[in-house]
Amino acid sequence: MRLTFKVLSALLSYPTAELNAAVPEMRAALDAENRLPRKSRDDLDRLLDEIANGDLYDLQERYVLLFDRTRSLSLHLFEHVHGESRDRGQAMVDLKGHYEKYGLRMSTSELPDHLPLFLEFMSQIPEAEARGLLCETGHVLEAIRQRLTKRESPYASVFSSALDLADAPPPTDVVDALLDLPDEDPNDLSAIDAAWEAEEVTFGPNSADALCGKDGLASKLRASRRPAPGVPVSQPKRPVVTYRPSNRT
């Protein structure tokens, strides 16, 4: 699934001329691995067609409206779980440490919980663990997928495809808890301001962990009640990950 994860990561990155030029390569990678159901692949082809043939500025504007201006569609995973609480900072430090255990070094100042970066990480670890970690984030992915589907956005296909690769579907009650939160219109500036002031969502012991095992991502990335030092704050559009195998003896 390594190439498939890389394609999904790229498709959730900010549209650029380079991304446009890479569409044939992405199609070839998906064909080579053939890991997605036919419907998911057909839906991804729609998005690939738009990236290949659409006006770049229109594509960029759409991306910003969806993922930068709409909190309920944020590509930062912990935004949906911890909001702006101090828990989020420590959780990101823990996730960065988890990356480094596999010899992955972030070469940009992107936040560790950025979904394109997370999917890139999935492409570098054993398949079984990648599928399990996807399971742990499945409630967030499914909530975003449903919101994008409601907007008739082709980006929903990326989330459907990621969920196809997970060990199990997310628990309905946890997904419903996320979907109960406001889903603001990106053109309604007052609604956006109100949404960014909302309190964070937290989940108890019966969250996604119960489905995927007690040693899941949420328990690994539990947050403390103190601010995390050294958490990067800038957010470039497209993360870059450098893979350096750990020198283990």
C-alpha cells in the first residue's frame, strides 16, 4: 500500500503545477498496487481529472475554502479531538516522537498531525501497523468524508479510499459526536469566528480505541495538562518528509 498512501497524501496537498504534472504518475501508482475497490478508484479518478484539467487558481481557491477556512474540515487530526487545548500540543510532540522511532524526520515546520504528513508516514511503516493507525483516526476521517460528500466535493474520495485501507470501520457513536458539531459555511465569516471559539471535543474510553485495541493511537498519544515546548506554529501547505532508517544495533 506504500504507493497508494503516497498518492492519497499528495491529493490532500495544496494544488500546485507540480501536482498537476504528477497526475499520470499517480494514476500509474494506483494501478500498480490495485488496493482500492472499484468505486473508490473511480471516485479518485474524478478528483485526478479535475487536478489535471482544472484551472490552477480555481483549484487553489477551492482547497483554501474547504480545508483552511472550514474548521470542521481541518486536515489537522488533533483539531477534531483536542481543539486548541493544551492537550493538543503534547499529543503532537508524542506523535512527532512516534515518527522518529521509525527514522522519519520532518524537514519542514508543518505540524505533525497534518493529514498529508500522516499519510506519508503510513507509506513508510509496516502495512499492518499502518492499517491499525488508520483505524484509530477513522472517526475523524469518516466525519470529514461525510461533510465533503454533503458538499459534493471530489475530495471525499480521498477519505473514502483511506477508510478502505483501515482495519475496521469507525464506531458510529464517535462519528456522530463529531458530526453533531457545527459545520460552518466557509463564506460565512461570523460562523467561522464562532466555530473557532468553540470548545474542543474529547472522547472517553469507549471511543475508537475500543474498536481498534487498547494500545491504539489515542492511548499512545495521550496528552498532558501542560503546554508543550517547541511545537512549531507555521503551517506550509505541502509537507515534506524525509525517510532515514534508524541505525539500530
